[in-house]
Amino acid sequence: IDGEGASVVTERVSTAGGRAIEVAANVGGEAELGPAAERGADGIGLFRTEFLFYDRESPPGEDEQYETITAALAAFPEDRVIVRTVDIGGDKPVPYLDLPAETNPFLGSRGIRLSLGDHAGLFETQLRALLRAAGHAEAREDGGELAVMFPMISRIEEAEAALEVVESVAADLEDQGVDHAVPELGAMVETPAAAFTADALADRLDFLSIGTNDLTQYVMAADRENDAVADYHDPLHPAVLRAIDRTTSAASGTDAWVGMCGEMAGDPALTELLIGLGLDELSMSAVTVPAVKQRVREIETEAASDLAAEALACETRAEVRDLLGA
Ligand code: PEP
Ligand code: MG
């Protein structure tokens, strides 16, 4: 994907028909915040917190995490910063946590499963830092805000349990007289289970963010890191598109908004399709933000809906690729 040639658009963008689309950046470390802002990102749509846990002997404490999150808020003072709670396990091992060796780590203990299981203490510490940072953002009154999302959700009960932990952390902070706020809360939709129960997730949460890297892996039963099956790992397979549609359609009857933070979101050749599928926000590598923002402005919303309907009717990914010229 070549987004490098496009010039930076600093303001927010809408389609030709006036539908506002947020174009945000994915960030995996503090060093990426400045470049994301320079590329004109409308905030952070995915702040991966795993980097905080790497290259060290013990997990980061609450204050360290608070400092990192407030640095992200400072880089985007008027925008939303969506922080994902730690998504370790799977492809993201952390040696000192002594995670179990698994035959199929991508189908094993990762993300929210660890946060609600063996590593509940880490989850609470991280949520304390996040709720304090949300309080800090609220107190600044410059329009910037924090949002928090949970990775690898596959059961409604996990979303409910995560919300309960947030509530109990908020109650503890209240008792201790520590400044805090409860941020907007969301779930990543990156398992077929989440896509097919998106209505129930959308009822309980403020937003959903579709992680097409994992969603494609799980829908297609093709390991995202295995070159031998790389050809199967195609988000333009009709099954993946239908899972995305299922998610946006399920949320459309609720107050929850839906974004996308997988690699697919950063391809300007797919922007029209994604807008047609009903996404409100697209989050991507900072480098592609300018090209996607420019593309959004050219799109006629009705043509985008028609394109999405045609893509959803395709039976093979070859038909989808033909349709999109992709
Ligand atoms: C995804 O799965 O699409 C995603 C954005 O998360 P990650 O790539 O960090 O697993
Ligand atoms: Mg993922």
C-alpha cells in the first residue's frame, strides 16, 4: 500500500455526501505518536500496549502506564485516544509472565482470556492507570478523551466481566480519593464469535472496533504468520466481508459506533467498500492516513453502499477483487 505520496490533511474529513469518517492511527509505542500527529491522524484508533511489557524482567507498574497513556493524550489534545488493554499471548509472548506453552497459541490463552484469568492482577493495574488517565483527560477540558477496548472477546460474558472489573476499579479509586473517570468502553471484533454476537456486544458497550488481522485469520482458519497459507489470509474473501457487515448491521440499531483497526482499514483502494459497509472510523498505520483521508472526500455515500452490496453478493474473493479492481 503506497500512502507516502499523499499530502497531509490536518482537518477531519467527510465523504462527498457529508458523512463524517474518523481517520485515526494505530500506534505501538511512544515514538510513533509524533509521526501519527504529523500525518494528520484524527486521534489514535488503536494504541497497542504490549510494548510496555516487552524487553524487561517484570510488568510495568500503574504509574508508568499512566505516564505513557497521558503522553498519548498529550500528543492528541483534541482527539480521542483508544487504548487497547494488553493483548499478550498468541503471537505476543512475554517471557517473565510464564505463559503456558500451547500447541495452538492463536487459539489459546490470549488477550482478554488472560486478563480475566491468570493475569487478573495485571488487568486491574492497567485499568487503574487507564481510569486515572481518563480522569486527567476529562479535567483538561480541551476535547481530547480516552477510550478503552478489550482484545480477543469471544463471549458476551467476557465483556460483562471486563465491565465489572472497570466498575470495581472505579469504586476503589473513588474510595481512595484518587482522581479518575470511566472512559468510553469497547470490544474488538476479531473472532467470528464476536462478529456473530455483535448485537449483544453493541448493547453493552460504547463502540466496537473490527480487528481484521485476527478476524481474517479466524474466519479463514489461516495462521496470520504462516507463509504457507498467506494466500488464504485475505480480508476480501466474501466470508470476511460478511462478518464485517454482520457487525456493522448489528450495531446500527444501537448507540454503539463501529470502527476498524486491522490492516485492511489503511488501504485506500478499500476505503469506498469500508464506508459502504457502514464503518464510522478507520484506524491504520500513520503512513496511510493522508491517502485514506483524501480518498474519503471523493466518495459518494450511495455509490459506496451499492458497491458494498455487490461485494457482499460475491461468492469468491476473485469476484470481489474483480469488482474492486484490487
Ligand atoms: C487485528 O487483529 O486486526 C488487530 C488490529 O490487532 P493485532 O494486529 O494487534 O492483533
Ligand atoms: Mg488482533
